[in-house]
Amino acid sequence: MADSREEKCPVCDSSDIDASIDISDVPIYCNVLWPSREVALDAAKGDISVGYCRDCGHVFNTSFDPSLMSYTEEYENSLHYSPTFNEYAESLASRLLEKYQLNNKSIIEIGCGKGDFLSMLCSRGENRGYGFDKSFEADRVASDTQKHVTFIQDFYGEKYADYDADLIVCRHVLEHIQYPQRFLQDIRQVIGERTDTVVYFEVPNALYTLKDMGIWDLIYEHCGYFNVNSLSRAFELAGFDVCEVGESFGGQFIYLEAKPRTSESTANKSETPPRLALEDLATCVTAFEGNYNAKVDDWRETLDALQKNNKSTVIWGGGSKGITFLNVLKTEQIISHVVDLNPHKHGLFAPGTGQEVIGPDALKALRPEHVIIMNGIYKDEITGMLEELGIAAEVSCI
Ligand SMILES: [Zn+2]
């Protein structure tokens, strides 16, 4: 595989790349569930080789092979079924609507998924929305949202240059793109002379993954892991001025707001200082490999003990973290089911390990003795639901 590895940073083009851990044989899609256990066990897999750019701090999968990927309607990554996430999305929408005075304006969302966030922005601000997504499904959209939002089942690009936008939103897309800098250059080109256009981007925070041991966030679909430096650098190199960049959602995400660079803004611009000490990031990357192996070993022990004591065990959370957890730990014999609030996932099966995804109600019959929560941010929400269901299971968080 070594000869097919990417040797340059896809953000800043540097060749100063440090190799870190390799994780082999993970499902290429964590967010595609399968209609039967048999096909789920047979799901396509790929390898992750973590590389680190010493110039901008970007972390990326040097073994990523885009030919394995194609996003289709089966791609299910909506988080809008969780109250905690909805609260976050609502407050983000309010902030953007207010800050950029988005009333009776046009908003484009690149990679709008099922359109939940764009609908929120449009219905609340009387705005017109244009949502671009290859995996868009018309039958999943409430009829009143169709009044505000036009959905386009395509990638956004030059041929849509006539679609004016006051705001371009793009959340949790850039980390899926092999050459993010080129992607941003294309967007900058489509914006052209409309230099009042604001862009809002949001991606997972690499620092959270590295520092807070969000190790289950290393997934094949994510070819890049941004930090505030590399995200800012990508936008600056693509012809934008970064207005604001920071962490959100308990440090799990980073967001960036930018405007197209103009000759005037270039003249007034002072050199941007690094926003994050790269030495700290490099230390995190070095520590990550050891920590990763230790955490995987710890969980293997815990799961072995649960199995030895015959404790019926489920995981809660059928998103990326859950699927990675199941696959890295080879859990077919130990974990019986995956619980998830999203009804569109129920009755489907986890790629690689084949557990069925069920709704919380199904736990009443199953009566698990141990529930492993895949994202600690939802712990209160989940323990509250277990209590309501009358299930006195032990609960732990990854
Ligand atoms: Zn770089």
C-alpha cells in the first residue's frame, strides 16, 4: 500500500508529512446501514493511515482512495433526531440569522443532507434556500419546507453560478473531501464578484479527536481532520478572509466564517498569527498512537469481562463512533444490538459486524444489562430515557 500513499498535504501542499497510526479493514461507510446481516457483514472495507502535516497541522488519511466512495441516498447521517443536537442547531441558526441579518435573503447549503438545518434557517428568517446534495431524498422533506427551500440533487459548482447567495453554509462536508483546498478555490470562483457573500463552514475538531481521545472518530469517510490553523489556512489559500474561527458543540466541532478576499481587504490585512501552537498539536499526534492502542486494549478487556459474565450488552448510537467502535473491537459475539433514535435506521444492520439497529422501545423486551453510550454528550438524555423505559442497566460511555 505504501506506494499509493498521498505524500503532500491537501491543505498547504507541504511535503513535510509525518506518518502516525494505521488502522486496517474498517468499513468505508460508517453511515450506510444494510438491509440484512449477511450483506452488512460483507460491506466494503478500507485502510486508514494517519498522516500529519508539520507545516499547517492538518491530519489526513494518506491511504484514502476516493474511487471506493460514492454518496447515495442510503447515506444516513442526520443528527436532527436528538434534542441535544437540535438545541445546538437552533442556537447556531439564531446566531447566524442575527449576525448577518438574514431576512428575506438567499442561502445556499452545500451538502444539505436531508435539509433540516437549511429549512430551519429559511423558515425562521423568511429566507430562500437552495440545498445541494447528491444524497437528497424528496420524500423525507415536509411539504411546508418545500415552500422556502429548493433542493438540487447535485454537487454545487460552476454551473450554478447564477444562484445568488448572501450566505453559503457547508457543515460536515469538507472532511469528506480529498483535496479541500481545491474545493474551496472552486467555491471562491463561483462566488466571483459577489464579495458580500458570507461563508459558514463547520467540521469535526481534530484537536478533540486527538486530545480528548475521540478515537472512534477516525473513520474512512473522513479523509481530513482539521484544526483551527489548517482550516483557516485552507480558506486563506483559497482566496477568503477569515472573519471568525472557533470551537463549538462542546469542543467537538470547529466553525469558520469567511468572506471573499478583495483588493481592499488585502490592503488592510495584517499577518494572521497562528491560532494554535503547532508544537502542542504535534505532541498530541505523537501521544495519540500510544493512547489509541491503550484505549482499544482497555475496551477489549471490558468487553471480554462482560462476555465472560454473560451480561447482555447493547451500544447506544448508530453513527460513526458506534460503527467504528463495533468494528475496531470485533464485537459480533459480545454486543447484540445498536440502539438509535433515528427511526430510518431501525431494522437495518451495522456494516462489518452485522448488529441490528433498534429503537429505544425495543429495549423493553430485550432488557440489556449493560448499555455503552457512544457519545458522552448525550448521557443525561439517554439515562433519562432508560429510566422512563424501566431499564436498570449499567451505563458506560466510550
Ligand atoms: Zn499542511
